[in-house]
Amino acid sequence: MLPRRAPWTVELTQRFSYLMRFIMTSNKPFIIPTVTDALTRLPGPNGERFATVFQHGTLLVEIYAPRGVDPQTPHTRDEIYFVAAGSGEFVTSDGRKLFGPTDILFAEAGTTHRFENFTEDLLVWVLFYGPEGGEKNN
């Protein structure tokens, strides 16, 4: 059983959901696909388990649905995972953290990270942002 979520994760999830609804219903010249729409892009032409669904400035949004093993290597930009479905363990140099639907996970640019012991329905939105090498804390 997954641990109970902290109240701030619920608020953050609600804000993220509001933002996604605003963008999807905005009359701006771009569209953010729904999970259902994004899933139609998987697997990719070479069997990829990720696909780009939106890009604006430094922001790149992908859908990612690993199966069996997560073959990721460190990325050159900071990234946020928003868990749409599934659960498992997020492994970083800081250790292992249990995650589940609506959780948000952060991986700093260049850090080794991966999903392990995840369910077969794992589906995450991935948001890459900022400069190559990541944003640095001062």
C-alpha cells in the first residue's frame, strides 16, 4: 500500500489539472493532447515508449509509458514527471521513493534516475524545461 499523500501534493495536482484544462480549452494556437490522444502516439515507429506531445520555448512535454524495464539514462535538462497512472519506485542517487497516480517527481539534469518495480499501466507526463545542464540553485 502506498503512503498517504501530503496535502501539498493534492493542491499541486489540482493546480496542474487546472493548468492543463486551461491550456486545452484556450484559444491559443496550440493544443495539449489528452492522455487518450497521447497514447495513440505509442509505441513510436521504432518501438519507443515515449512521444513528444507539445513544445513551447524551452518546455518539452512527452508522454512516457515504459514496459518491463525502464531503460532511461540521465537527461541534459531538468525534468518533472507527473504520474497519470500506475505506481512503483522512483530510483535516484538519493534513494528510492514510492510513487503513485497524481504524484510529481523531479530529476535534475544529469542525474541518474529510473522507474523500478512499476505496474504495467505506468503512464507519466514528462516535462523537460530550462537550459542544457539544468537550472542551478544559488
